Amino acid sequence: MPDPAPARADLMPSLGRLVRGLLILFWALPISLVVCVQTTRTNLLAGSGVLPPIIAQAVILHALFLVGSFQPHERVWMRALDRVRVLALVNLGLAPFLHWWKLMPEVPHYQITVAVMAASGLGFLAALNQALRRLAAMLPDETLRLEVRLFTNLNLGLLGLLVGLAGLLTLSLRAGWMDAWPELAGRLAIHLGSAALLALGLLPVALTMTLIWKIKETILKSVFHPRLPSGA
């Protein structure tokens, strides 16, 4: 019977990079969200110029390349991961416009670019969930695969709802549907809509972080606490 130890030893370097990439991604996702929001809404990071959002997006891209060192010959897995990398690269290229839009929000070009980055960010989360599902499918844990499938379906549904609500709020503001409302009611509706969008935006990020952590823990358990054969 062939000894599984050589195969495990061959996988160890790529598994190590995969775990490092997942760990970096786990922390980079929420930090990137906070940095991007702070860049557009407050002056907390204004002294650093365009660097904070660029660095945050670059760290995510670096983590994705570490993750991609695992099973690079699996075409379905690599195609799913390449889609995530492309969207991460788009976010990296658009990141400076967050700072410029904060300085000159009246410039239409900056408004459009920030809106494109928001859409790209949602697409990134959706593509990342699909890639995590492909990654879980390659791991020998049926329970993990079921959990990842459940969470990714829930996440994709939440992201679709988020896009719908954001589109409805934007359309109502552009079309002037709230102009006939009393001023206080209109402001309240905008604040409630923005709060709902923020909550719906945070939930998919939190669920994605949960998936990343579960996959990382499963890999570590399989490496350091492998299941012994039944006859052992």
C-alpha cells in the first residue's frame, strides 16, 4: 500500500501558502471595508492621501495570489479564482478615486468611478464566495462542503437584495420621488435606506469571513490532526 506521507509532504508548501493567504484575506476584508468607508466619509485618513485604500486593496490581491498557489492545475478552481483576482485588480486601480471624490464630490467623473468601484466590490464578494465553494469542493470534508454551499447561497441572495435596494434608493433620488414628501420624512427615509444598505453590506462580509475561517481551520485540522485509517 503506498505511503501517503510523500504526497502530504509535497502538498505542505502550497498548503502553508494557502493558509497564510486565507488568514490575510480574513483580516484584510473588514479592514479594507473600514478604510474605504473612512476615506470617503471622514477626514481620519486624509493626511495619508490615496495610500490607505490602495494598500488595503493591494493586501487583498496579495492574499489571493497566495491562495492561488494551491492546486494551480485545477482549471475550474483557477478560473473561479482568476475572476476574483481581476475584480480585486479593478478595485486596486479605482481605490485612489475614493480620496479624490472626498475632496471634490461634485466632479461627475469621480462620482461615476466611485459607483463603479462599489459595484465592483459587490461583484468581488460574489466571485469570492464562488471561489471559496470551489476550494471547499477540493477538501476531504463533506460537512464543510455542505456548510460552504449553504453560506454561499445565502450570501449571493443577500448581495442580490443589496443591489436591488441600492438601485431603488438611487432611482428614487434621481427621479425625485421623495420631493413631494415632507422634508423630515424624506430625510428619515434616506437615512433608514442608507442604514439598511450598510447592514446588508456588512452581513455578506461577515459571512464570507466565517467561510474563510472555517476552511482555514479545516485545512489545519487535516494537516496536524489527520484521521487515521479505520484499520490502524
